[in-house]
Amino acid sequence: MVRPSHRREMAKKTIQEGRLNIRQACEAFFISRTCYRYKAKLSEENMRIADWLVRLTTEQRNWGFGLCFLYLRNIKGFGWNHKRVYRIYCELELNLRIKPKRRLVREKPEPLCQPDAANGSPPFFVQCEK
């Protein structure tokens, strides 16, 4: 399955080569003529959002998406939608790395205690020598 944006590029290429006119190319690649003429307006604004996100995540390495978005919205006063900012955040792959749990390594482990008697006769355990 080919995306509409890719089909639009193929249609533009065939029109530039002079093979088909706009109407025929749109019918051939199954796109509408409005889709063919569409131009994205938000690329400059998206670049600005991406620049802010990269700057924030390099300065504040422990900030995730939520803190970055709240900073941009509340402190800097940008009115960007959280879904738009999150989409750009994911495209930049700025997700925080999940730190694995570390096991405590003991230099000298304590010796295991051995029971003094079998099955419940008191005392249960002998004190271990250190």
C-alpha cells in the first residue's frame, strides 16, 4: 500500500516528464486534484517545535515529554497542541531511556545459617559467625 504523499510525488514526476496531464495523472494514481495541489504550511513551525524540544532535552536530560510540553506551554507561552508536540517528539526519538534495575553486589556475602535441629524443634537457627 502506497501513501498518498508518495502517490502525489509519483503523479508530479509523470506530469513533469510530460506523459500525462494533471487530471489523467490524478486518476491514474488514485488521488484527488486537491491532494495533488496541497502544500504543507506547517513545516517551518514544526522545525521550530523540533528545535525547542532538542534544546530542552539536551539541557535537561531527565525531562520527559510531559515536562518539556508543560515548560513550552506554561513558561514560554506557546499554544501548540500536545498531540502535535508529541508527534514531533516521537519523530525525533527523544524518548527517555528506561534505566535497568541494578542488583546490589556485595563484596563479602554473609555465610548462610544452618538449622540446629530438624523441623521445628527450638531453637530454629544457630547464629552465624561473622
